[in-house]
Amino acid sequence: MNTQTRKTVLITGSSSGFGKATAALFLDRGWNVVATARRPAAEGHLGPDTENLLTCALDITDPDSIQAALRDALVRFGRLDCVVNNAGAGLFSVFESTPMATVRALFETNVFGMMQVTQAALPILTAQGSGCLIAISSGAAIVPEPLLSVYSATKFAVEGFTESLRYEAAARGISVKLVEPGLVRGTNFLAHTAESAQAVPVAAGYETLVQQVMGAFEQEWPYRLATAQTVAEVVVTAAGDDSTQLRYLVGEDVETSARMRRETSEKDYNDWALARVGAQ
């Protein structure tokens, strides 16, 4: 199979975590892969480029960078069948003391950056009359956790945007998917999120809550949690799913959250949500 007959996927934020695992799995499944990152390593984070691997720079907050990466993908492989909007950032913070500049920066990455990539890719997919757009969301867009108000807001925005977009995209033969992972340990995302928390002051009176929440994240959870590999497997499955399914859950914790949020009464959900964080 040559590069022109293989399907091609472009993945944002593929230098580590979900993105890197997803790029590797697409390669293993015989796709052409455009593995992008803001600052890709000299030899590429998946190793040297090969017949069906192209590593290139893509900053989702820079429209010129997005267009350049898409052009490189088309020049190299001649087509684009799937875009995985994976690049994003996290933030643990007390909202009262979170600078609005920090809030806006997170929206620029998690929402507007994802939108810019999507808007730039749509004409390519539309011209082909086919393709798939996949957005990596979060369990925080189903059940928000304490200290994740700004992050949850960005992911709720991703969910609302993506669910509405699917109707427009379907009219042009393009499918749209949301992948919703729960907590995943051992990735750079959690480490970077913890680092970002250190830069935001904790307003007086919230110290006990912050200690409680941070401690809970470090404890053993009573669920089988997702891993970067299981997230990658679900993304690849979604890319090949021709059904109208929109949401794909990854992890027992997010499966429980989704069931309580979407399948129970508002009272039962509210009681459960408060009890799980000790707020009752």
C-alpha cells in the first residue's frame, strides 16, 4: 500500500501523552500520520520520519502555523482523512484568585485553538466530501471537579461547539466525534497542570479545600482508570466508526460520571456529586 492509498490523519499535540500514543497506534494500523507539536524534537518524537510519518510544527494558536502544517500534509500525502484535536492545557486553580489573563490563555488553547484547526481543515475535507474530525474532551465536561472551574468551562465549550458542528459537517459528508477520557495518571498533562497551579495564588480561606482536592487526586481511585494507550485505542476506533455516535467514554470513572449525569434525576445526580467531594 502506497502513501496515496492509505488514509491520512493529522494529530495536534502529539509529542507526548494521548497524542503520542494515538499517533503511534495510527501508524501501527497502517495510516499516514502527520504528527504535530508546537516544538517538535529534531528527530521527531516518534523517531525519524518514514514513508508514512511526517513530523511538523503546529502551534494551534497561530493561524499561519496551522495552514503551513496542513499544506505540508497535503504535499506529502495528497489527502487528509481525519484531524484529531488533541492539543490542550489544564489548570487547577481557585477561580477567585485566577487572573483573567490566565483564563483567556486557557480558552485560547483549549477552545479557540481547536476551533482554528477545525476551521482550517474543513475546506479540505469538504472538497473531498468525506473525513472525520475528533475532539479530545474530558470527564470534566461531564461532571466538573473542584478547582477545575476554568478548565471545565473550556471543555464544556468544546462539547457544545462540537455537538453543534456535527450537523453542519454531516451535510458535507464529514463525521464529528468527541472522546471523553477520565483521569489518566502518568502523563505530562497532569504534571504541567500541577505546575500551572503553582503560578496561581490561593485566596485566603481556600487552603483546606485545595489540600483536600490535591490529596484526593493522589489517592487510589475505586475505578479502573484510562491510560494514554486506551485513549488512543478509542480515538482510532472513533476514526473508523461510520455510525452517528458522537461521544466515546474512556475509563470507569467517566463512565460512572456520565451515567449519573445523563441517566438519573437531577436530585440523585446533585446528591451524588456533592457526596463524592465531601460537600454534604
